[in-house]
Amino acid sequence: MRTCRMFPVLLMWCASLLFAQPSSTGATGASVTPPSQGSCNVSALPNVNQLALLGWYGANVVNTLPIGGRPNGLAFDGQNIWAVGGPTNSVSKIRANDGRLLGTFPVGNIPGYAAFDGANIWVTNLLDNTVSKLRASDGKNLGTFPTGKFPWVIAFDGASIWIADILDNAVSKVRPSDGATLGVFPAGSNPIGLAFDGENIWVANQGNANTVTKLRARDGALLGTFAVGQNPVGVAFDGTSIWVANSNSNTLTRLRSKDGKITGTFAVGSSPQFIAFDGTNLWVTNLGSNNITKLRDCDGAVLGTFPTGNAPVGIAFDGANVWTANNIGGSVSKR
């Protein structure tokens, strides 16, 4: 039971325990909370036409694309969405503008999440304790490199690749050119989520500490550890604040990036996992309720809750649309 509680995103091991809720949850329509002005600049709010285009009052998923397997993470390379864990031990390349599947490429054993470094896609391989480097243009495997134990979530800081090594309670920093490990830095218990704020790496520690750790990206120095909600998973940066999805609290915590002070806690769906920022709003996957919640960045107001496929986990924004990886059912959704 401990493995399932600590690592709810490892769905291939724990599906029977994690998804004992009615399949109709969140799938019949959008639940929309009318936006309030709050502390936001009213002049900056969308007009009526913008509201319609963004789908505030619509619940339809733009498209759901079957890819097979148990997809977890998503990454966007500027033109394509890469879905990790579609067909067994592979990553799928999907053209973002029309959803066409461009290829499926083998990686390691139980691939988890992906990051784009400007030229290549990096994929974590959980059971191999490695990361795979694929050329984004054609999916060619450029190398497989060792990392820590149970690598899962991965991020790029503009210069280096960072990997959350769950069972090492640490994060690894990797040089993109050759996969060399530049450093291994302690984090909290069972690190799983990562985000870069322009200077620092933020790590969600899913263990009993319920914290996020702030590391200076240039040298891995520990700058602080801050309490958040229960069982934190995903982390995102909005240009000013760090947002953390608290899976067991059904909330997002917002922290000021400069000092880690909590500036808000916001209710979302059941078992929130990962977060994407679209420049104005936050989107979070709710694994337990089969939907995504959209929150206004400036004040955390809930703008809508929209259905996805079954068990959404990873999420990505492609500049126009939000994509989710639906772990059960083997699909990705675009809206």
C-alpha cells in the first residue's frame, strides 16, 4: 500500500487501488465558477468573444487521440507533442496542429516524463535508472545515460537537465551535450515534481514531509524548504509564483518564488497531479475525477472544470491548446 500512496502516478502498478471511483465523474459537463474581479486588473480580463474562444462555457474536449499504452508525461518541442509511455516502453510524437501521429520511438523500461532542451527530447526510464535522449526532428536515439534510482519527472533550465530521483531523495543535474552527471543534490523525501523559475529549481517532495525544496540552479545549493499541502506532486512557475499540486489535499498552493511565502491555497479536483501555465491561467490535471481545472493566475479563481480521458496525469500547453495524458485508456486529449 505504501508504494501506491507515495507514488500515485505510477499507475501501471496501482490502478486497481487508485481508480475505484465511478467512471462518470466529471465526464458529463463543465462545472464553471463565474470569475470574480478579486485582486485582478479588470481591464486585463478577457472580453466576451475571448471567453467563448477559450471555452469557459463549453465542456467539449477538442480531440481525444488514442495512442495505446499508459501515457504519463507530455512535452512540447515547438511543433509537436511528445507523449511518454504510450505503446509499451516508448514515446509518441504527435503533430500539435492536427493531432497526427508522426512516430513512436522506443526508450527504456517504464518511461515516465519528458523535457525538451531546444533540440532533443529527454525521457526518464523508471526501472532502468536511466534517461534517453532522442533527436526531436526524427526521434533518433542519441544515447541512454545513467541517473539515480527511480527517475521520474524531468526539467530543463536552459542549460542543464534536472531529474527527480525518487528513491535517492535527490535530484540529478545532467549536461545535455553528452549526458554527463554534473551533480547530485539532496532534496526532500521522495522528490517527484520539478520547475525552473529562471534562477532556481523547485522540487516537490512527495514523502511524509509535504514540502517543496528550492535549489540554486547554477550550483545546486539548498536555498530553502517550505511546507505545502499533503502529498505534493506537480510544480509550475508563472513568472512570479510557484504553484504546487497537493494530491491528498485536493488543492494548489501558491508560493512567492523569492522567499517561499505561501500566498494562497485553492481548491481543485480530486487528486491533482501536474500543472501547466498558459501565460494567463493555470491548468491542473485531476487524476481522481477525470478532469482538469482552470484557475486564473492573478487570484486563483476557478474558471472551469473540464472533462478529459480516464486518469489524466501529465499536461502541456502548446501555445494554443492544452494537452493531457490519459493514463487509463491510452490516449491524449487536446482542448
